[in-house]
Amino acid sequence: MKEVNVGIIGIGTVGTGVLKILKDKKDKIASETGIRINVEQACDIDPAQKEKVISAGVRSFTTSAEDVIMNPRVEIVVELIGNLEPAFTFIKKALENEKSVITANKEVLSQKGEELFEVAEEKKVDLFFEASVGGGIPIIRPLKEMLIGNSFSLVMGIVNGTTNYILTRMEEEKLKFDEALKIAKEKGYAEPDPRADIEGDDAASKIAILSSIAFNSRVVKSQVYKEGISGVSPQDIEYAKEFGCCIRLLAYSKKADGRIFTFVRPALIRLDHPLASVKGVYNAIFVEGDSCGQLMFYGEGAGSLAAGSSVVGDIVQAARNIVQNSRGSIGCTCIENYPVASVDELESKYYILLSALDKPGVLAKIAGCFGEAQVSIASVIQKESFGDKADIVFMTHKTFEKNLRQAINLIKKCDVVDIVKSIFMVVEE
């Protein structure tokens, strides 16, 4: 039986899951593939991890990533430390030393993927990253290989469990954002500093990766427009229901007219859309191809064993390629060069919630602002009154975002308007 040796850098949540799966499923993997995968060495900056590592059957432990990268017995390096640096440096050096690399690092792939794939191609080794998006949900390899007969026009999804949990609690229990965030922290679904999640930063990395693969054209994280969920209110959620919608933090990318439109933002989604049923910490990715039609990939977006499962799948594929002498056979697929359009050029329907004086003539003045910016109103509902003011909800027909922004600027200057509370895109795909 062939043997392939692996080195793992980072024994955190995902690394622990990888070790467990490789230990528990070692015989199963060997019997099904004819390859015995050994964890030759594991690395973590915390020396206290040594006992866990050795008990998992790892042959040696180190606190130096350099030891793993330069170990002549290690054929596959698994990077699981997260963040851009030093992970990028470790991955690049491993590739330069002709090691295949498995990573779950969305930051590295969304910002430095092109450079790493160039090195992997030059050295004829594999760079796999299934766990970088969607945790345990298989999506990278299906898009790159199994669905290669498709041209994709749309990829969108709920790719951050923290924000989805918060919005779900707000929806089901009528909680305010701060109240739902507190519960998410208490349950361990939100980090002590949750900004990367709630401000859309995490999801922006993931949709950049998905866009690059779906459209075969490089999209980097800095090109993704993003907004967070802290401005979503219980009123917004209730009003959205009246339009037959829910609110989700949507990672969205669409190819149209030779351009890519991509963003992360809270958006209204129809209640009959498959993504509307995705609740709690679960993730889902929805794609539309010209051959396969509409598909949705659903499952646990994070967690030790879920993400570990994806990493192990990549390890096994990389091991097969080593044994079959076919390393580097599936590299970067960004063979196109579509420009990423400004969000101002996006055309959509929009939901606007504002507070205005509760007196005759107010709606006409606000409608005039929309009209001046060439934004057509589809519907308007006056909601709760608070003293001499009232909440008013507008739903527009399809309009360009730049026109909507112009309308909002005019409305904010209108003497009958107290405050514009919320503006959300309405997704109809």
C-alpha cells in the first residue's frame, strides 16, 4: 500500500477536527483509496498542544512552521492558522519547496490567490482550498470540476453563520441587533470582537473566491462592496415580511454584460426563495448555470469536524495526485478578465424606511425627490406614528443604485423628513 506523509500547521478548531478525522478514518481511507495517509508532523505555537497531537497518532510535534515546511518526509503541507500573515508566507514557501498545499484560509486566497497559483503551476504541485468557503459544504471542487460544462451567471449565498444566527434570532424573537449579538457571543457563535463577521468582511473574502471560480475571472476581496448588519432593526424585519420577504446578509456576485457585480450587504429575499429557509448558523450557496440550472449547496458553514471534513477531502485528493504522478493537473481557472463593475451601476429594486412628519403633503414632497432622481416608486406604506412623526416604507421599481443614492441625498435634505433609517436591496433572482 502506498503511503503519503502530511504536515499540519495550526492545531486550532479546524486542525483538531482534521486530526480526529484522519485518526478515526485512517483505515477507511486506506481501504477505499489504497493510500495510507500519515500525519508526519504537526505544528502549533502553543507547546501545550503537543499531548493532543501525539495522542492523535502524529509522529512528531514542533512549534516552528519552518520545521514542517522543510521536513523532507512531508509531501503535503496543511495550513490552518488563518489570517493573511504569516500564513501567506508559509504557503508560498511550501509551494516553492515543491510541497502540495491544503488551506482553509479565505484571507490568503481572496487577496493573494493569483500569486500562489503561479507558484503552484511553476512547481507542478497542488493548491487546494475547499474549506475556505462554506466549511463542510462542498462547493469549490464542484464548481471547478463537476460543473465544468456550465457557464455561470450567478452565485450568491449566506456564507457567514454568525450574522445568519443573529438575523434569525431577531426574526424569530423580535430582538434588537445588540440583544441578538449578545446571545450569539454567549453561545460561542460570535467572536469577542465580531466586527469581521457583522461588518461583512468575512463574507467578502468568500464571495471573492466564489466569484473567481464561478466566472473564471479573478476577483479580489478589495473589489467587493460590503455593508454590515448592525443597521438592521426589528421593524425592518417585520416590514420585510409584509412584502413577502426576509432579511439576510447576502454575499452576491452576478455576471452580466461582460462585467461582474459583486457585494456583501443585508438584502430582502423572497420567502419562497431557497435561501430564505437557511437559518441559524447554517450556510448555503446558490448558483445558476446554463446547463445545470439552479442549484443550492447547504450545510454547516463552520465547526471543527465540518471544516475538517473538507480539509481531509483535499488531503486525500492531493495524496491521490502524488501517487498517480498527476500533481498540478487542476490549477487556477481564472482564464478570463471581466471587469468588476461599480456598485453604482447595479440595477435592482430597493426598500427604504424613513421617518417623516405626519401631515398632509409629505408623501408628495418625498415622491418628488424620487422623481427628480428618476427613481420610480412601486409601493408606499405609512406605518407607526410617533407623536408628530411616522414611519414610511417605500419599495422602488428597478433602478440604478447611483440614482437611488441621488434620491436619498435629496430626501435627507427635505424639510419634512426626520431620518432615513434603512436602505436595503431587494433580490429577485
